[in-house]
Amino acid sequence: MFSRNCLRQASRFSKSLPIRQTIRRNATDASKAGSEASQPGLTAAAYAATAAAIASSGWYFYQYGPTVHALSPAEEGLHPTKYPWAHAGFLTTFDHQALRRGFQVYREVCASCHSLSRVPWRTLVGVSHTVDEAKAMAEECEYDDEPNDNGDIEKRPGKLSDYIPAPYANDEAARAANQGALPPDLSLIVKGRHGGCDYIFSLLTGYPDEPPAGAAVPAGLNFNPYFPGTGIAMARVLYDGIVEYDDGTPATTSQMAKDVVEFLNWAAEPEMDERKKMGMKVLAITTVMLALSIWVKKYKWAPLKTRKIVYSPPKDLH
Amino acid sequence: MTLSQFLSDIYESFTVAEAKAEAPPAEEKEEASEDKEEEKEEAAAEEEEEEEEPEDIMPQLQEECQNSKKCAPYKHHYDECAERVQKWDDAEEGEREGKRESCVEEYFHLMHCTGDCVAPKLWAKLK
């Protein structure tokens, strides 16, 4: 069988070879002959196709290429600079001295207009102040007491469980006192603004001495490049030496801004230090579990990997 | 956040030996007296400075950065724009050409460059 097949194939091969050669020859002849005739049309087609390709991609770019901005740069506001915050690292905590200074800045400067309504006095304990300090600060404020025997509500000094009092009774009172502008609550402001810490620091320190040439600043507003629209109702409040720090840090504008922003970040994320500690715990436990699992795997598989299955057929039967 | 910063954080976390919530009172007094002595010496030298309010370093850094090689072109653009606006303001009403220009965009570019330049320098100085 095998020898016959071989022979057949060999005979086919020998027969087909001259035929192929003739075909090739014919093809080359045809192309040579037809090249002069078909070339002008083909060239024209190539030029036309290229022109069409350029035109269509140009048309597409005209339609969809350039980005259309709904807002002018001034309306968008200047993007804040990225600052190397100490607490931004994976394993770094808040600078608690800065938190203490920042709370002082909030209390002496910001608190006259901005509330911090989600932060009770007790949360400061062990973070920036001692128990006694926090109690003393709480007692300086008055809160509504339980109704007395006549049903009247009297005032009582604050306790640790009370929330830091707001400067205005409600939003309408706040607007009325600030020419219609509502000073936002600062409890979650770092989470509630694009750029977070960077934005608030830039905003606080970004007030230029005078607005840039030609800038339109509406009456009652102040120019700040970082605020969307550049017209902000809040005037510059941080000036050098407006606060006197307990620890002797020079209270410059940028220092106060840095401290208060760090404090506001703590107010928005009081769990951050604990969260990062939890992350470290997770990593530590995971490494232990990994090591354990490798040892267990080795132990469980050792007998399976080292066993030998041997088939020894009964010799007597065959 | 860079890898080197992450590694240095890990190193720092190993080097924390002890953290006390409150300093022992006896030592505090000694420290306080030492501090006072130091303060007196410093006070003698810097009496004039202490009376003055602390001066912020940020405007100074900003000015240095605006004159640096990187931001100088933006400063140049802004100054030119401010000049044009000034010229427009100075001209009488009939002679003014077009609308009054706004230099906000030039100012943004300048402050963007300045901010990037100031940030690391400022953080090195602040506590």
C-alpha cells in the first residue's frame, strides 16, 4: 500500500510541474501587457481615495475633535495646587499638635460664621485636648436644659456630649447676617469639595492683594482664583498673627491655614488614624495567614506527592 | 505618594519607641525653667522681632517662584496683559479698541505654575 501511494504522488508531481510553470508565465505576460492600460485609472483612484480619507478624518475632527467647554476658565476656577500633606501617606497619622492649633484657629476665626455641627466636644478628648480642657470649653457654652417643673426650658452649661454650637440659629439667620451668602457647615467640608485639603488651603491663602487686571468682581464679593466663578462672598480672614498659638508656633497665614485644614480633615475623617491602623492589622494578619496556608498545603500534600502507586499484576494467571 | 515615602513611613513606624500621653510633672518644671532661660537669651537677641507680628514666608516664596525660570514666561504674559488693560483704561472713550480685556486666564496660568513651585518649599518651612 505505502509504496504504491508514494509512486502515485511522485508521478502526479512530475506531471503537474510543467503546467504550473506555464500558468506563471501566462500571468506575468498578462500583467506586463495590461499595466500600461490600467495604471492611469488606478492612480486616479488612489489619489481620490487618499483625498477622501483626509477629508473624512478632517470632517470627523471638526465634528468631534476639539473639546467644547461649557465654562470659561474663570467660571471653572483654578485647580488647587497639590500640597505634600503629612497625613496623606498610607501609614501616616494626623499631626495632633497641628489639630490642636487648627481647632484654636477654627474657634477663634472660623467659628464666628461657620458651624461645625457634627462634631461633639467629646471627640476632641484624646485627639487634640485633654478631658479637662474639653470640659472647660464645653462649659463656656450654654445649651437648652430639660424642661423644669413649670415647663420652661432653662439654659445649662455644656457637657462633653454636647455638639459644638453653631454661630447662627438656622440657615436663614446665617444668610441674613452675611448679605445672602450662606457660610457652609465645616464638619464634612474636606470631603465635600473637589480637591479636599488642597482646595481649602489654596482658597484660604489664595486671596491676592488686588484682583488681576481686568477681572470683573461683583459688588460684595471678593476675588479668589480657586473659587469657581472667582467671586467669593467670604473675604480674606487669615492674617499674620491673628491667633496666638499656645505652643509658640509663629501664627503666619500659611501656618494657620495648614493647621485649620488639617483640623477640618480630622473633623471630616475622625476615623482616619484608626482606619490606617486597621489596614496595618489586615496586612499583618494576611501575611500570617499566607505563611500558615503554605505550611498547611505542604503538610496536606506531602503524602499525596510522595506516594507511589504500583501495579503488580498477578503472575500466575498467564 | 511615592514608594520611597511609603518605605520611609514603614521605617519610621519601627523607630517609634515610646509615646507618653502626658509628660511627668517633675521633668516638665525643669524643662520649663530651661526653656525660660533659653527664652531670655533669645529674647535679648530678638526683642525687636518678637514685638512684631510673625511674617508669612508664602508671599516671598511666591515672588521668588514667579521670577524663576519656569514661571517667568507666564509672569511676562500676565504683565503684558495688565499693560494692555491699563492702556485701555487710560485711553479716552472714543479711542478705545474692542472690549476691556480680562487677565484672569493669564493670572490662572501664572498661579498654577507658582503654586506647583511653592508647595514643596512652603511645606519644608511650615511646622
